[in-house]
Amino acid sequence: MRAYEAALLAGLVASGAATAKPVEYTPPPETASLPAAAGVEAVRANCTECHSADYITTQPRTLKDQRAFWAGEVSKMKKAYGAPIQDQDVPTIVDYLAKMSKW
Ligand code: HEC
């Protein structure tokens, strides 16, 4: 490494350290709401921690097999994204979500 490169690197490290402070972030207000129906509490408790409820309410309502779609989504949230959903809550959540397309 040449001297000017070392100096440049040192400068970058120093300026990075000087500006590294916690980022304050206030998420925008929630705009979607989950209609009250059997199972809504399980959905609220398990599905709104990481992202807005509009990830749920904006999914297509015209799929032939809503239940298969939502079972897949819940499984993906759990297995791929690490959502801490209890196995016994999965059927309640999938029931709610599968019925949602009819509201
Ligand atoms: C541990 C965090 C976490 C939890 C809890 C969680 N999700 Fe997600 N979800 C994600 C991430 C990460 C994505 C992908 C975000 C992106 O692509 O921008 C996502 C995306 C989605 C999408 C968009 C379609 C897709 O497949 O990417 C839907 C629908 C969804 N989640 C539904 C749910 C439902 C229903 C629940 C409750 C059973 C839930 N999520 C709980 C992390 C979570």
C-alpha cells in the first residue's frame, strides 16, 4: 500500500468513526388494518412486528387457492425470515388469512 492510499484509508476510517451514531427512525403511521374476525389477535400478534399489515392486505384476492397461498406465506415467514410463530397458532392464522379474500 502506498503512502497516499494509507492516508486516504486512515481518513475514511476516522471520518466514519466521527459520524457513526445511532440512527433515529420513526416508522410512518400504520395505514392498513386487519378486519376483526376470529383469529385476528393471533395475526396481529404474529404478523405485524416486522412489517406493516399492508403486506398482508395488499396480496391478491383472486388466487384460486387462498389457503395454500397463505399456508405457504406463513411457513415462509417462519422458516425463511425467522418469525417466532408457535406451531399451534399456525392453523388459526392460516384460517383467518384464507377467509380474508371474501371480505
Ligand atoms: C421475523 C419478521 C417477520 C414476521 C414476524 C412476519 N414477516 Fe412477513 N415478511 C418478512 C420479510 C423480511 C418479508 C420480505 C420483505 C421484503 O421483501 O421487502 C416479508 C414479506 C411478507 C409478505 C409479502 C410477500 C412475500 O412473500 O414476500 C407477506 C404477505 C407477509 N410477509 C405476510 C406475513 C404474515 C401473514 C405474517 C404472520 C404469520 C408475517 N408476514 C410475519 C418478515 C416477517
